[in-house]
Amino acid sequence: MPVRARIFLVGFVAVVIWATAQCRRAPEDTDTQVITVWAHHGREAENLAMRRIIDAFNEAHRALGLRAEITFFPDRQYADKVSIASASGSLPDVLEVDGPYVGPWAAEGLLQPIDDFVRSELRDDMLPSLIQQGTFRGSLYTLGAFDSALVVYYNRDIVEKNGLMPPGRLDDAWTWDQFLDALEHVKPHAAVPLSLHMDDQSDEWFTYAFSPLIWSNGGRLIGADGLTVVGVLDSPENTAAIRRWQDLFQRKLAEPTSTNPNPFAAGLAAFDWTGHWMLPSFEHTEGLRFGVMPLPRTGSVAACASGSWCWGLSRDCDDPAASWLVIEWLLDPEQGIQPIVRANGAVPGRRSAFALFPEYEHMPRRLFREQLESAAHPRPRTAIYLSLTSAFARALRDIALGADVQTALRQAAESAQRVANRQHDKPGPSDNRP
Amino acid sequence: MNRREHITAFLFVAPACALILLFVLWPVVNTFTTSVYQVGLTDPQYGPFCGLANYRALFDDPAFGRSAANTAVFTLAVVPLQTALALVFALWTNSPAWSRRALRVSVFLPTVLSLTVLSVLWRLLYEPASLSGTGLFNGLLAGLHLPTQPFLTSPRQALWAIVIMSVWQGAGLQMMIFLAALQQIPAERYEAARLDGAGRWHQFRHVTLPAIAPTAFFVVMVTTIFALKLFVQPFIMTRGGPEGSTMSVVQYIYEAAFFARDLGLACAAGAVFFVAVCLIAVAQRLLLRVVEDRQ
């Protein structure tokens, strides 16, 4: 090797070693305790708000020697990233958790209970749906700064002109027959009587959006033990409720696939079954006059969906008391809830926080709040949730395309039960049943 | 070679060997070991040793059988279709004329694009007639007064719709490999064949085909392995539905690991899949040797 090349090689190796060493050199204030926080990568405004909230926390806790460091991960890979970090023992202190993951992650021992830190004032001030969402086998694992609401939007120009008056209160929610009648009524006046977003790529939309049909008819997705699916998911009540849903497709009131992801904003749909997150864009759509009504009932009770991102402490968190301060800050109405909710448009998670949001006194947001305070169900918290939701979503997709309801639900139940049975045989944290 | 050259050679190969050991061999060995333990996705340690229990659970699961059958049908359909189409395109575009070169580029283009993006586009193309609009293919069928088709929404058609899309997407790369082989054939052979009075078919049959046979075997082998790894197209276009008709083995493994959070089961499925792919590749290799020996 010529001398010049050798010098170059040695120099190159030296630079690489130096650069690697630089990466490892974190800011080393020996007096500062660093709390690591992982969050999902939302829209830009949301990430910016999160950064500001964490900066304000660091400012306020400088004297205590605490500093939070937040890292964002892309939404779709977030859960896989956390699972892998758990297996390699490198979880952060504070974790953002998507509602449906509370069950699996608590069962796997990835989260630690936070009951000891939650004062009764805070517990009573939280929306009941968020307490339910964070509770697994009697312990509280997570709390969230906001929640979600699922409603039916209607186009006033189509619906009211045809003499229909949709209800604005939960108690007055339409029955399924009233709903079908209304859809038949507007069918000649709208290309799509009801938009159900069946083109959604995630399984979670289906479980989130259509479980209320089952709850309203007195059914459940999974037994109270979190491990019985056969006989529960395919129960007669559920079959009846989902048959009523299938009517929508068979009577051509809704489409099982869609080329248009947002027919409601285009004025093509009379009704739109979707969440609070569409409200800001509908409000900004020129020429769209719309109203909001609660989901129709398939049975005797009104039911609606809830659930969103929330915060928990990981198994690898060494100083839970200090890390809890970060969560407490994120749940503070002024410091945490107000900035993030202003950025993402979700429903504030604490009753006291509504004082900062006067718009929740009026429709349509009044309905969001009313639902969450009285009738909202989070999705079931079970160790096998991810298999349950994928099996249920698969069944609903097939049912919309004309599959037999009873058969599809039975197959979904059997496939989730297979996973539950293997879970049951397995020792470990998931066996700590009450 | 002297000693010094030996060392230099070793140093040149060492990084590649280290990477293969670390990222290919070690994971394979790890898959086999994990498959005989009870272990959840997020468990920091293995659970108890369970022998072949994971394999028993795997073969008891009708969804695994279904996904294996789907993958087999997909492979058996894609490999001959894609190889034949690639050869046809290669013969057709094997000319310096600019129009042929443009055609070559347009056939090659889909292999450069992301499979995910193409799957999303084809899902829209296959969209059935619905209340808010119609996909392009059904629009064309309707325009020609032909019956519209459910394509991806029918358990009978969905897998074939994915076969067609995959053949279209993959044929370009194989075409390039065939083109390289075609351009290696000396022109004198065709001249000699013509002097002997061979027509176009006989030239193809007795000059072209024997010359590109080894390349064809290579193409078939690579296509088989690619086809067996089917995942992205059905995962995006149908999510394995309708009624499980497009569920692939790789999707089964993904769901066992990340939905059922059952790493033991997922590794058992991965091990079975690995052995099956190896056996198929070895069988093809042996077949190639037999054919080569006969020539």
C-alpha cells in the first residue's frame, strides 16, 4: 500500500472513531436528572406544541434539577418500536400509549401502575372514559390529556330540506329503524346516503367506529376476563346488531369500498359516520352547512366510542416519582391540555379544562363532551386486543362485501380465541389476574 | 498466492462475511432457537422450553394452511407468467431502435417505483363500481358494455388480481436480465442458422433458447423466491381478505409476531417457511444441473 493511502486510511479511521465518540457524548450536567419521553409523530402543529410543553416543563423544573427529553417516532411504527425496545430493555421513562395498546402493554408488564401518584382530585376531574381506558385488571396504568368523539355529521342542505330533524342530544338518539328510514328518504338526493370510510387502511377504524353498535345492543367484544371470545363476539346480540349494519350495504345506503375518501366535504354524502377530527376541516369547507347527531342505537342504550393517545410510566423507569411530574405537567389544564388540544382539535380530557374552551358550551362540540361524560366506552383492555381488533375488522370488511354475518363473526371469534388460549397457557406477567 | 496476498484477500472478504454472519446467519439460527421456546414479543427473556409445541400450534391453525396454499398458488401462477412475459418483452425490445428502447424503459419503470405506492394505485384501478365513483378498469369494462368485475372484493378474483399486478410490476427486471443474455449471443450463429435455411421459429428454438437456458433458470429461481415472499401487495390492497383469500405466509408471520405477540409461534412459522424456500431453491438447482448435463 503506498504511504499516502496508508495515511489517508489511518486518518479516515481516526475521524470515524472520533465521530462515534461524539455521538455518545450526551450533554453531561452531572446535577441534572434526565427523564426520557417517547411520543408518536403527529401533525407538525401537534409536535411543535408538544415540544413547547416539554420546554416549559424544563424551565419550571430547572431548580429541581429535572430535564425531560422528548423523542418522536412515526405513527405507524411507534408500537413496533416500543415492543422492540421493551425486548432489549431500552424503554424510555415516560411513554405515550395509544388507547387500545394499554391492555397488551400492561399485560406484558411493559407499563407500571400509576395508582400511587394519582390524587383523588385528579382522578375525579378526568373524563370517566379516560379512567376506563387506562385501567387494566383493577390498576390504573395511563391517563390522557384528551379524548376522542365519534358522531354522525349530516349535510343540512340535503337532510333538512327533506324534512328530517336529526337529534342533537344523546337521549334523543335515533333508533336504527329511524336511521334507515332517514337514509332511504335522502337516497334520491345524495350520491352517497351514508359515508362509512370503509377504505380506511387501519384495522382500528373498524373496531373504533362500529363497536358501539354491539354495545348499544347489550353485547361485548370479549368476556370480562379478557380471554373469552367464542360465544361473546359471535353472540346472538352481536350477530343481530351487525346484521342491521349489513343492511346499509345491501340496501345501497352505504358503499363497502370507496374511491372517494371524503365524499361528505364534497357535498356528495348526506350523512358521515366519523370522528371529532373531521370537524375543523368541515368548518373550513366553503359552502358546507352541516350538523352533528349522536350515533343511532341498535338496541336500548345509546353508546359511543372513545379513546386516544395517553401517557404511562414504563417498566424501565428508575425514578417513577420524578417521571410522574412530566405526566402531571402534560395533564395540567393550562400547561399541558390547552396547548396540545388547540393544536390537534381533540376533546379536553379533564372536566376543569373545559373552562378554557368556551366552544364546548355549544353544538357541535357540546355533543362531544356530553357523550364522553356519560355514554362513551373505550375499547376493551385485554392482552389479546391486537388479535381481537384485526379479526373483528377482517370480519366487518367481509360482512360489508356480503359475507354471512354469523359465519364471519364465528370465524373471527375462533381466530382470536386461538391467540387467547395460547396466552392463557403462558406464564409470566400476564398471569397476574385478580 | 503468497502469504501477504492471502491476508489481503481475507481482509477484503472479511467485512462482507462479518455482515452476512451478523445479519443473515445469526438471525436464522436465532429463529430456529426461538421457535422452541414460549416467548412473547416484548419479553426480555425466553419463557420455558416447549419442544415442538409451537410447531404443533402452527399446523393446527387453519389460517396457516390457508396462507401457505395462497402463497403456493400465487407462486405457481406468477413464475411462469412473469418469466414468459419478461422473455417476450426482451425479444421485442432487443433492438437499438429508439421506439424499442422507449418501450424497454416503460416496461422497466414499475420495478424502480415503490411497491407500496404501486399497490395503492392498483387498488384504485381495481375499485368496483360504487356510489361515489368507479375504478379505471371497471370504467373501461362498462364503456365497452362488458359486465363489471368485483376484482379485489371477490374471494375468487382477488388473488388473481394481485397476480396480474405483480407480473406487471416484476417483469421489467427479468426482461433486463434476458436482454443481457440475448445480447451475448454471437450474430454468426443466426447467420449460420439462416444459411441452413432456418426460419424465425427455428432460429428461436435452436439458437436463442439453448443460449439463454441458464439465464432462464436463474430468472425462474429468483422469481420463485420473490413470489414466495409475497406480502406488500395483498397487505395494502386487501389486507389478506376477502375471506382470507389473499393471506400470505409472510403476513401470517407478521401477524403472529406483532398482533398475537407470540414470538415463538412467529419463529416456528418463519423456520418452516425458511426450510420450504431452501428446499425449493435446492430442487431447482438440481434440476438445472440435470438439464445442463444433458446438453
